[in-house]
Amino acid sequence: MSAGLVSIEEISKHDSPSDCWLVIDNQVWDMTEFAPSHPGGPGIIHRYAGRDATQAYSEVHAPSVIKDNLAATKLKGRLDPSTINDEWLKPPPTAPQANTPAGDNSQPDLDTIINAHDFELAAQKTATAKTWAFYSSGANDLITRDANASLYSRIWFRPRVMRNVRTVSTSSTILGLPTTLPILISPAAMAKLIHPDGELAIARAAHSKGIIQCISTGASYPAAEIVTSIPSSPTSGSQHPFFFQLYVDKQRSKSAALLQKLHQHGNIRAIFVTADAAAAGKREADERLRADESLASPITGVAARNDNKGGGYGRVMGGFIDPSLHWGDIAWLRAQTRLPLVLKGVMSASDVKLACHHGLDGVMLSNHGGRNLDTSPPAILTLLECHRRCPEVFASLDIYIDGGIRRGSDVLKCVALGATAVGLGRPVLFATAYGQQGVEHLIDILQDELEVAMRNCGVTSLEEVGPWLVNTADLDHLVPAEEAHPYARDWRRGKRERGIKAKL
Amino acid sequence: MSAGLVSIEEISKHDSPSDCWLVIDNQVWDMTEFAPSHPGGPGIIHRYAGRDATQAYSEVHAPSVIKDNLAATKLKGRLDPSTINDEWLKPPPTAPQANTPAGDNSQPDLDTIINAHDFELAAQKTATAKTWAFYSSGANDLITRDANASLYSRIWFRPRVMRNVRTVSTSSTILGLPTTLPILISPAAMAKLIHPDGELAIARAAHSKGIIQCISTGASYPAAEIVTSIPSSPTSGSQHPFFFQLYVDKQRSKSAALLQKLHQHGNIRAIFVTADAAAAGKREADERLRADESLASPITGVAARNDNKGGGYGRVMGGFIDPSLHWGDIAWLRAQTRLPLVLKGVMSASDVKLACHHGLDGVMLSNHGGRNLDTSPPAILTLLECHRRCPEVFASLDIYIDGGIRRGSDVLKCVALGATAVGLGRPVLFATAYGQQGVEHLIDILQDELEVAMRNCGVTSLEEVGPWLVNTADLDHLVPAEEAHPYARDWRRGKRERGIKAKL
Amino acid sequence: MSAGLVSIEEISKHDSPSDCWLVIDNQVWDMTEFAPSHPGGPGIIHRYAGRDATQAYSEVHAPSVIKDNLAATKLKGRLDPSTINDEWLKPPPTAPQANTPAGDNSQPDLDTIINAHDFELAAQKTATAKTWAFYSSGANDLITRDANASLYSRIWFRPRVMRNVRTVSTSSTILGLPTTLPILISPAAMAKLIHPDGELAIARAAHSKGIIQCISTGASYPAAEIVTSIPSSPTSGSQHPFFFQLYVDKQRSKSAALLQKLHQHGNIRAIFVTADAAAAGKREADERLRADESLASPITGVAARNDNKGGGYGRVMGGFIDPSLHWGDIAWLRAQTRLPLVLKGVMSASDVKLACHHGLDGVMLSNHGGRNLDTSPPAILTLLECHRRCPEVFASLDIYIDGGIRRGSDVLKCVALGATAVGLGRPVLFATAYGQQGVEHLIDILQDELEVAMRNCGVTSLEEVGPWLVNTADLDHLVPAEEAHPYARDWRRGKRERGIKAKL
Amino acid sequence: MSAGLVSIEEISKHDSPSDCWLVIDNQVWDMTEFAPSHPGGPGIIHRYAGRDATQAYSEVHAPSVIKDNLAATKLKGRLDPSTINDEWLKPPPTAPQANTPAGDNSQPDLDTIINAHDFELAAQKTATAKTWAFYSSGANDLITRDANASLYSRIWFRPRVMRNVRTVSTSSTILGLPTTLPILISPAAMAKLIHPDGELAIARAAHSKGIIQCISTGASYPAAEIVTSIPSSPTSGSQHPFFFQLYVDKQRSKSAALLQKLHQHGNIRAIFVTADAAAAGKREADERLRADESLASPITGVAARNDNKGGGYGRVMGGFIDPSLHWGDIAWLRAQTRLPLVLKGVMSASDVKLACHHGLDGVMLSNHGGRNLDTSPPAILTLLECHRRCPEVFASLDIYIDGGIRRGSDVLKCVALGATAVGLGRPVLFATAYGQQGVEHLIDILQDELEVAMRNCGVTSLEEVGPWLVNTADLDHLVPAEEAHPYARDWRRGKRERGIKAKL
């Protein structure tokens, strides 16, 4: 790799699509050939033609991406710092409007944050309008997104007093792996939008606090970079475990290759296959703001774009997801990986039963944070449906649950109702605004809330809890009891239409 | 028809009720004799005596109306454009107050509209206060109008995942006619109030998108003009189908004549007879604003007026509707038309059963958009009542439903519960503010929403769906289960009053 | 009675408590002796000593009161109008603060009022703050006051269509008396606070519209003056009927005398005995404003006063009401009057049954407009309780209902559930702000609303309606089904306390 | 004790931590040695070094505390008043921010206060922000705090009319002791924060009104000082009774000693042991404001402090409470005291049954004012749970209830459902802002409200009331009916995980 110095005068000459050099991290690259195939579109590259694009690049790309995508011959040398002048330091003419902060940009001190809501408010103030829209939005009228959280407020505890609760333990195991809390970090895309460390910060916090992160296919860092960023234990040599969330690609070979690549990392210990993204929901707040077309997913290679429906990231970047994924594909997935398989996005007891039948290791009851199908049921209702319709499934596979969990007491309610662990999505993204420390602080808060709730309920370990601990009477009438009989609509309709036609 | 040019100087002389010429579309008409019998009242004509009334005319009348109502001898010639001066171009002294826009008049760009709510907000900003009041208002305290929409938010889906949903089809048939969506355009009066193209724009959009429009008796264009505005298929020669909504006139012969006239148009394929307008509701927002008395219905010939109750269009223009219409009249209706008959405005399972008994081809469960009887039940409750009390009716006739449907997911819920199709009323009126393109955009949005909902529910065709797809547990307790026994009030009361009288 | 003229110079000399003349309606009275026994307290009289008190007097007293209370010898002559000067016309120094209007005092035109809510808003704007507080307030947290109205919104109609509803009749009979509407004017105190004509205006409107007014014991005109203000029919000689509401006095002889006096008026046709005023509720808005101590009830002679709890009119003027009234007193009441007896303020099915047992002619289900016992049940719940627990009572006596009725549709719901008629209290008071015309307009509105509701429900006469017309499913779970078994608390407690004492 | 006069000149010299004199109540103390061990931290003492600290001291300490904690030798004499100058009278440089009033500091006149809500609003205006936060806050999202109050609004009375209610009595007995009302003053900490008389004012009011105060372990006056402040009856010599609320200390010997000390006061007649404080809740409003570290509990000796979670008084001062307290400790408690024992903070019928089993004299159904475990059930639900699941407990022990009671009608509902008495916490604290008079006024208000409710319900004594008086239908579905079967989670999980491990 050449290390020759290049002056800004020289660089500035290569300022057009047909001759396009960019400076990134003081390295001068010729991107003329690459730009047209840039997953984020050529526009953003051409905007920086003949300029320094380090900042724009680092906002969306991991440092490793450029080396993986450009031949070494494209490196023209290093920026000669002695040639930098005032003109060079100016930003390019226009900046995308959605890049301004949604709030007044004043981030509260981390030690004033005492619950997950505080993190959300802080993020709303400091994230860009587009990031806020992407993270906070849900499908259509937000009914499911909001019910996810509000239903927990309608479950009363049935606390027991006068029990020795001097010591409590929140520890548990997930798929045989120890965890300090029955909390998973749910997969969520593009954590780098809110902090340059993105998923790396989350991984470090998960490691330091002893919980497991499930990496999203849409992560803003390559999975390999995330999992290798956590060192092995200096004493035992053991590795901190991760899970990986998989969107199955329409081109199945791509998914197969991705799994092969992931298998190189022994600390990826389970695959969570997303089942509830057959179609991307209309997340209206996100659609209304233009997508930054320079954004691309390092794992899928898909770039953001704007189309006639708007600029919703989840929709425009999820086009590769295979809507034909079906139960028959479980066998194919098993052939690709020997890791435990968890199906994420199950929304009915009937499908939990099918998951048992197909030998899955777990299901995550989830409605994708209310982002795909509005008025899909909050996962806690699906959990109660399992109690009513198929309690035997709790002995057959692990049940995870996410969506709307904001308090340690919510966690306790889910575990009491049979969940092995709960997933946290948006709260972690919002905490990431403070980097690793923010996520650690969030986990500390939840652990404290969980311990307080356990003590005040009179329990000292998660092994003790069960449905007797909660009063779900305010929700029970919402839980479907029976599998409705298939509706013999065709026969009736056929009969009727014959009659009509006869009359016409 | 004379084509001689007439100067503005000449025209201006005929500026009184006793000698009254008007210019419309550059044609100069003598309206002295016609004015007193003008359905919209003579006032508006006299206001333009000696002037150009083109704009005022086109706001409320279809171009064809004038020729159908005035003898050719009343045409005095064509306006001589060379004589036009500044004075001529000024509007007449006063304009009706309610004609000012309700909002700030800035219509958002159509491509920023991403759901039906957006269309409503846009209409609220740009329609005149009176138009907004007429379209948006409902009876009394708006309880039914608002519940129509809100109840859909209380129905959860029971989505199934892991089904191959690569291709989905929203197509269906209505009374044997193919439709790309299980959506009808519900009859709604006076679309011209919001756009000069009115029902013509709606017809063009329905045609281009492959759905069926049900023309209102109160349309602002003559039915013939609407149905003939859509050309036959250049390839097959087939005609795009329409339905027609009929208010039966107190003078039955008028209704009979209207049906006869409609039969001339082979593409009118069914008659929807309105049953829920025995009395016009008090739509208070509309009553509070003065009616524009120049407005008249081209089909019924009834003009708007103001009276001591206010200026509610529906009430003041619906006086011709026969409140004595009853089940015995079905036979009379069948005698007037061989088209399929659908009864619109059914609000109880008991009446659905009677409709079966009387051999109707369909019913539309509807409460007239909550415009006639406040606290009449939302149609979705009536649909559930049919499931509970008389599921056999689904095999006997088509069931349509309207009121409050705003999302593709609402459509899917109705179809899952056995509706053949849903009607859309206000959303189409609001979209008409953008003309044909607006209505097309609305249909596109609903189709997209419906497809997303179908995929995320795990279904690929409307033939597959059934009640198993929805969880109506939050509404089930509201559904009446039994026909209450008739209350033997007379007997008791008689007995009691005899006692009282004996004592007096 | 002297008719000599008295100059203002002369009058002005008698300007102290010990020598106190007042001018009322141009008559000059010596009130020195009377003032100390004035039911409204001497203060207000002394304030006008040596002055013209006509306006202050007419705001609270009927014209006849003065002649009934002062000996003719106290009339000193007539005001000599020729002596009036500017000084004389000035008001006395200070006016009670609560006498200023609650709103901006601009009364909307009567023809812009289209429902009962409009009357309430208009009254809020123009009544004095104290009058508004007295009329609108309810006990404590207003839960019952507000639920009275809101529960009607939770009852759906079950409308039937396709019935000949060309002619509808709202007429009915109450205790054998014809009425054009199933609506009574509920007794409400002190209508003069909002309009000088007070109950006289209400009586004239009731007469002209053919409905019956129930005169309150707390009326601001003597009952005799009200009932004699309506002329007999010039053709038949028949008299328009009235009812009278009786608060039984702690001094029973007073009530007996009052009934004797009322019997002189043949058009008083029933006595409504109030049972739900054993203790006056704390109507907080009213307590917070000082009572006008010049106010007194012409029927009871009780004056308003302020005490350490506040200035709530109902409480401070209701001290004479007998809290010992009990079922055994029905016999006493029957001995005092041969008129039909209706018990007003029944709040449980158990007491309706007792009313039957005691041979009452009717009950009025009422919670006193939510003014006495907060969280007492809305009368519609009590009506439903009768259906559930003792439907036989509907054959035994008339059931009336009041509280929260604001729409003709509310009236229809009550009648469908077996009420003979409904009472209207506050709406009539608010309409009285416009005098007789206002009350007539209110009755017209309700009749129109009732007719529209009847037509759209498919019924033409009140004889036809019954419980089948309404869907009360949203309220049914609130209706108590059983008489709870008396709770054997004494026995348990005695047992327990013996144990505790043994231990101490 | 020396009484020599000391000049301000001399005092001012001792103005450093190493030589630190303070003036308190005109006495000059050398606090150099004491400051480091001050429970409230040395900071506050050093701040007043060489100054007069009387005001700051009296805001948080009872007068007796200083004499109990400092040797007489530390008294350096009395302040020489003749030496006071302007400089001396100035406050020290900085004041803690949280010490400013939360509102505009204008306290309404006591005679304008007519209900408990008014007291709360007045306190919000005049208390310091920190005091307001401490008193008003609840755990986490305030769901339990707010539901405590709102559920009472959902219970309807079933009033009976026509009963002789001339005389009513609200008197009752609690643990054999007479009380004029079925109302206890619930233990609540640090009443001095809102008024210098603190618990003394409450005690005087309770005595004058004939009700019983339960003194908190966290009272701002020593229990002895409170109970001895009320004189014996001059006629009978009998003493007004008190109860004492006990937090059991981790160092059990401390609790034993405290009980021994309390036994010296014959008018302490029962011990309420708190069971629902195994962990202090996160009362977020309180945590967000810094604790005043000069504050300390005179009974426990624990001082306030700030830590990394915030400054919540309840949490930081409750560290001594033993989370290991369990049913087995009842025997130990019985060994320490022969007084009746009531368990406070029971939140399930199961624990009421256990309390019977362990021979407790009573339970107080309470969730600590919603301050410890959010979504713990409102006590009224637990009371209803007892009716459903174990009605026999009402015969075995007294049941008290607190949380959210704001009206006399709430009291009546609780008693009707079997509570012997209700506790009032926050309302009393808020009333204490007006000292003894305020608390007396609050009790008068509640007595009046209770009497009005009793009369309007048709009852004259608390012995008469029972569950028949209330309609709890709106809450009944929330009451858990059964003890859920323990959930055999371990077995299932073990089975499952074996399977997973076998696969790995």
C-alpha cells in the first residue's frame, strides 16, 4: 500500500464523477470505478469528489469496510497535512436536512438518567430527526407499538411479604449460557446512527455486564468486527457469547454464505431467524423523512434509497428479505447451521405449537416492536395465549419475548409467565447515545429495578417465580381461547354467486 | 344555436330579475324566465344578472345541465371577447361567507400524502368551511361517527408466520363483477364541492384502478354524465361497471323514472337502496353554517336552502326521501328494475335476516357514516352480531360494510369477518381534492396497506381469510346475543293506569 | 292603601336601620319593623334604606311577596317621579362580588342554539358566577353528575329499517294526563336567578308545548303564583296540569299546611316527595362562592346564609328538610293528600320494590343531579337493575328517571327501558336564561331529536318501543344482580373483639 | 450547665471545622468533636461554624435531640443578645437549591380549604420542592399510587332512602379502643419538613378530635416526645392512645431496645410492623432532587445522604430495614412486646390468611402509598380478594386499609367491605402545613363527608353497613379468584435444557 504524500491541490483536481478521489482517514482513494456500484449510491461519493469525506464516511461505515471493498491499487497515497488550508476544511455545499438534531441537542448528564424513559427523552433531544424517526417509529397508527408497553401497566403483581429476601439473584441461563439477567439485547439495525461506536459499544456493555447481545443482520458494523472486539477471558480463555439475527435472503446462497462466515466465530452461539418481516410495515414518521442514500448495511450490502413511498429505512433496505420463507425451510436452515435456532416474531400460539413440531430450540414472541403490522398483538397477549391454549410448549422450547419492556418489573412479569428472557430493543438504541457507558447504565438500572421488584414480591431467585406472582385479570378477556374453526367461506360464496349469475 | 357575438355593453343592460342575461362558458343566456324555477333558487342567478357566471356555475353544476334545462332560443349568442374590460372581470359585490377555506388553504403536495388521514387533514386545510362541515360532520355528539373508526383499532390480528407470501392477490368479485380490491366507493353526495371534476374524477380513478364506484343520488353530476365519461375497453369493448345508490322518492313515479333512465346505461350493474335515511340526522357542524342556496342536485333537482333549524345540506336537500319505505316495497322495487338490489344502511342482524327473506342480493351494513342516528351501532358490531345470531346469512347474500375504514388492515378485518367488500366514503371525498390523481393515490395506498397486512398475516389471497385471522375479544361483550323479547309494556301500563284512574 | 306622592328628599331621610324606608315598584314602604325578620336577613334591606330597591327586589322576589308580608299601613305612598335626580339613580356603594357574570356576558342569539349543550354554554357565559356555580355544581368530585350523562353515550340503539315511519307521535300520558312528550320538567330551585320570569317562564313554555312542570319547593315564585299564571283553556275550560315537588319539613305541620294550600289549585295533579335529600351534598363550586344573603325561598321562607362550610345554596337553605323521613311516613303523607304520590330520588331496585309495597303511584329514579351523594349510581343503572332484579315493578307503578338527559335519543333509550317519562332539570334552567322562548326552543329541539331518533329506529309511537330497541351490553356488567346477603359483621366482630380483650 | 453570656465576636472566631461553635436556641455549643459523627454529615454543621444555626436546626431536629447527643461540657454559654449586629443576622452564603418552595409560596387561607385535594394543592404551592417530591412521589411510573385513589371512584354506592337518619354516629373501636371515626393516621415520616410542629401538631389534632395516630419509625420527633406531649384527661386521668409503626432493624437488638423504650409509655397501645418495605422503591421525583444531608431520623439515628442513584429519602434513610424479616420472626416480635401486633403492608389474601395463622391481631392492607412496588395492587382489590377467597378472615383479625383515601365516602366504602378502619397518610402530611389546626380541619371535613354519605346511604351507624351498600361490579373482574397453581417451571426447564445440551 503506497504511503506517498498527496497535496490537497492534487486531490482537488479529481473532483468529478469521471475522476473521483476522496480522502478518508488521511488516505487518498480513487473511487471513480467504485462509485457506481456503491451500495449507498454514487451520489454521496460524488458529493465528496476531490474532498475529505472522513466524517461522512465514519458516520455510516465501519473503518474496515473500505479496505474490504477497494483494491489496494486504488490507494493513491496519504494526505499531505502540510498542504491543508482553510478552503479544504469547509464542508461541501449542502447537507441533508434530516441530519439536524430532532431536539435542542443538549444531552442530559448520564447521572441524571434514572430510567429507560429518560434515555428515550435524551435521544429525542439529541438524535438527528431521521435517526429519531427510524428508531422510534412504528407501523401505521402506532397501536401495536404503544400497546406493547401499556399492557404491562395493566398487570398487577400479587406480592408476598414476610419472606427472607436478604439476597436475591437475577441470574439465569439462556440456551444453556449463563446470564446475569434474563435480558437479551434484541437485534436492532444501524446503532451507529446514534453513536459512532454503535454495536461495538453495545457489545462492550453486554460483555461487561454479563448479558448477551443478538446482532442484527442490519447492524452498522460487520458481525465479525463486533464479535472479535470482545477479548477472551484472560483467565479461562472463554469467549463472551453472542447471538445472530438472520433475515433470510431471497438469494438463499447469500444467507448460506453468511452463516458459513459466522460459523468462523465460535462465540456466536445461536441464530434467531426473523419470521415477522414478510413485508416491511409503513413506519410513517420514517417514511416522511428522506433517507440518507449514503447509508448502507455492511452485512447485506444493501443501501438506503428514496422511492415514491418515502424514505423508510426498514422498508427500502429490507427488499432482500425473502417473503417466501416458510415452515418447510426449517430443514434447509438446519442444513446450513448446527447452532440452536430460535424463530423470532411469532405472534400466535398456533405458530408456537408449529415451532415445537418443527423442532426449533426457541421462539421469540415479538411483533417487531410494532413496526411491521399494526394491530398485531402485543407479545404478552401471545404469551398468555400459550398458557390458555398450549401450556405444554413451555416444556418443549425456550420462549423469549420483546416489545414495550421498559422496567425491571416488566421483566419480572414476563419471566413469571414463563419467558426464559426478554429482549430489549429501542431502550438499548437510545442508551447507545451515551456509548458503552450509557448501555451499561441502562443495564444497571434494569437490574436494580428487577431486584427491587423481586424483593418486594417476596422472591429471591427467578427459579421461584411463576404465574401465581401476577394478576392478569385485566387482560384475560383479550386472550383468544380457541382456534377459530376455518370459515367455510368459499362454499357459501360459490353457492351464492351461482344464484346471482343465474339471475343476471 | 346562434353564434353571434354579444358585447359586454349589451349584456350589462340585462341586469335585473325582470331582464336577466348571464354569460356561462362564453355563451350568453337569457334566464329571465328560468330563474324563478331554478332548483337552486333565483337568488344566485339574479346575483349574476348582466354578468359572467361561469365560475359560480361550474362550482356547482355539470356543463351539461344548462343545455338540458334551457331552450335553445334562450341562447343569445357568444360573448364578444374583444369587448371585455377590467370592470367586467371583477366579481359581483358579495360572496357567501362559508365559501372561504376552513384552513390556511395551502394544499400539501400529493406525494407527501401517505395515508387516508393525510388526505383528511389536507381537505380540512383547503376545503371551504361549509364543504368541510358538510363532509366531516356527523349526527349530534359524533359518537357513532367516531366509534366507526375507533373500533377497528380494538381488533387484533392473529397473524401466522412462515408461510410463503411471495405473491399476494387482493382481487375479488362483487356481485359477479371482478374488482382489484374488495373496496367499493361508497355513494357520497356533491363531490364537486371539493373539486370541479367531482364524481367524474372519482369515476376515472375507479376505472383506472379497477374498482367500482357507487354513484350517489346526490351526486353533483348527472349519473348519465358520470357513467358515459368512462370509455369502453378498446380491446374487449366491455364497459367499466358502476353501481347506483337510490333514495326512494316520496313521489314513487320519480324513482321509477330515474331507474328507467339508468337502465339505458348498461354499465350500471346494481342498485343500492338506502334504508337508513328515514330522517336526516342533525349534523350540527353543517347546520351551523349557512347553506349555499345556489346549490342543487342535478339528479333530484332539489336545491339547498336555509331554514329555522340551520343549513345542513343533508337535511334540507333530503326532504324528498320517502320515510314510508318498508319491506313491502321490495316487490315494487323489483318491479322497477332487474338489476341486483342491495339494501344499504342495515344496522341489525334481524334486518339482515329479513333482507334474506325478501330475496335481496346483498346488504350494506352501514350507519350512514354516523350522520343520521347518533349511537347507532358501528357496522363492525352488526357484522359480529350476524356471526353470533345468524351465521347462515353469509351463504345467502353479499354483505358489504362501511363507516370508519381508513386502513388496508381495516379492510382485511372486514373481509376476514365475512364482508364481500367494504365501502369508502369520506376518504374518497377528501382525496378528490386532488382530482383523479388524488383518488388513484388513495387507492394505491390502501392496496399497499392491504398487501402488507395480508403478507404479515401470512395469507396470499382473500379466499384464504376467515374469522380465525382476527381477535375480536375486546368487542365481543358489546355484541347483542339475543333478540330481546318484545316488552309487554302495553298490558302492564294499561293495568297500572286503570288502577290510578280508579283512585283519582 | 295610600296613594300620596312622596319626594325623594323625604325618602332619603329614612336611611338607617332604625328608620328604614324603601321604594319598590314606585311604592314607598317603611321596613323598619320588618327588616329584622326578613328571611333574607336585614342586611340587604338596610343597604337600600332611603333608596329605590326595585331592581334588587325583583331579582329575588316575586311581585306578590311584599304585599303578603307587610301590613298595608307600612305603605307610605308612591314615589313622586318629578323629584328624581341623578343622585337618586345611582346604585348603592357596593355590590356582592359573586354577582358578576361568569363569562363575557355576551348571550348568543337564540336561533344559533341548536342543542341542550349550547344552552349550557350560553348560560355559563351570561349567568353570574354564583348562579352558574349553584346550577352546574354537583357533590364532591362530580363523578355521579358526569356519569349521569356519559352512560347514555354507552348505550347503542338497535335500529330497525324499512318500516313505514311517515308519521310519528311522541305523545304519551303521565299519571293519566296527556303530554306531547315523555318529558317532565324536573323540579329545580330558584329559576329566577337566571331570568326575572323564572318559573313563570318555564310554566308558560310547558303550557304552550303541552308538557308538565313539576314545581320545586325551592321555586323562586310562590307555587300559587306559578299555577295561576296559566289561564284555563278558553274552549274546554280545562286547566294545564302541574306537579309539585315536596321536601318534607322537620316541622311536619308546615308540610301539612303547604299541601292544604296547594290543594286549592285543582291543576296541581301529583306530589313528588323527595327522598334523596337526607343530607345536602357538598357542592364544592357552590360552597366556594358566598351566598347572597338577601335570597330567600318564597315557599319555605328560608333565607340563604354563609357559614363556616361555605355558601352552598342547597345546603344552607335546605336545613328544614326532615332527615327522619321514612317508609312509615307514607301513611302520614297519604293522610295529607289524595293526590297521586311519586317518590323522587330512588337509587336502588330494592327501594323500588318497597315503593310498590307501600302503594306509591310512581318513583322517580334520580340521584338529585349528582348533587347529594357522589358515586351514587346513575339512574339508568338503577333502571337496568329493576329489569334484572324485579321486572314486575314496571306493572305496578310509573317509573320516571332524571339526571344527565341531554338529547332526544337519551329520552328514547329511557322509554325503551320502561320509563314513563324522563325529567329535565339543568337544561331547563339554562334555557330559562332566554325566558319562555328559550324553554320553548329547548322543548322543540328535544321533540325534533326524539322524532328523528324514533324514525331512524323504525318506530312511530312510544307504545311500540321496548328493551329490544337498545343494546346496553357496555353497561350490563355494572348492574348489580343480587341483593347482597346482609354481612354478618357484628357477630364476627364481637367474636374477634372478645378475643382481643382477653389478650389485653 | 453554664449560663455565661458569649459575644458574637467570640463566637465568630470558632468558624472552622477544627474549631467549630454553633448557636442553637441562644445556646452556644462547641461541635468540633461531634461534627464528624453527625448523622446528617458534618457539612451542614461546618456551614454554620461561628454562626447561629437555630433555624436550620429546628427545620430538621426536635429540640431535645441536641441535649441527648452532646455532653453538657460542650455548652459554652448563652448568646449575649446585646452584641448582635446586622452582619450576624445574615444567612450563610449558600442555601441548598431544593429548599425553595415548589410553588408560589402563597398559602391559601385555611377556611377556603374544603376537601383533601385542596390541602394537597396548598402543600404543592408552599412546601419546598424537595419536601413536595418526598411526600407526593411514588414508585416508578406511579401506576399504583394513582390507582389507589382512582379505584374508589369506580365503586358505586347502593343507597337506601326513606330511612330515619336524623342522628348518625361515625364512632367505632379499633383494637378495643374507642375512636370518633374509623380513621387512623397512617405512619408517615418526617412531618417536620412541612411544619415545625410536625408530628406534635398531628398528635394534638388526633387527640382533640378523638382519633388515633400511628407514629412512624421515621417521625421527625422522638416517639417519647410525641406521646408525652398529650396530657392525660384531667377528669378520668386516662391517656389518649397511640400506635407505633415499626421497621424491624437489621440489628434486631436495636428494634428490641426501641420496643422496650416504647413500653415505658402506657399510651402506646399497638405495634404496626411494616412488611412491605423489603426494598425501597425508586420514587423518581424524590431521587431527582438532592437530599438535605443535614436531615436525620431522631428514632433510628439514620441521616440522609446522596448517592449514585439519587437523593430519595425513603431509600437512603431506610437502609437499616431488615429485608430478611419473615413469618418465623413473628414469634420473636411477640417475645419483644405484649402489645397487639398488626402487620402493615399486606398485599394478598394469601398473606392475610397467613397472618391469621400466625395469630396477628390485625393486618393493614397497604402498598405503602404506591411508594415501593409499582403495579402492586391497590388495597381495595386485596380487600375484595379476601371477600372472594377467604371471607373467614374477617372474623379472625382486624383489617385496616390505606392508600388513596381522600373522601369520607371512600371511608364508608372500606368499612362497608369489612375494614375496621382506614389509614390516612399523605392527606395528613399536607394538612400539617397548617399545623394542628390544619389537621383538625381535615378531620372535620372527613367526618362531615362521612356523615353526609351515611345519611344519603340510609345508615346511621357503622355497625349497620356491609357489602350490600356498595356495587363493586366495575372492579370485580380485576379480583383474582384462585391461588394459581405453582408453576412447575423447574421440571420443564430442566427437561428442555438437557435436550439442548445434548444437541450442542
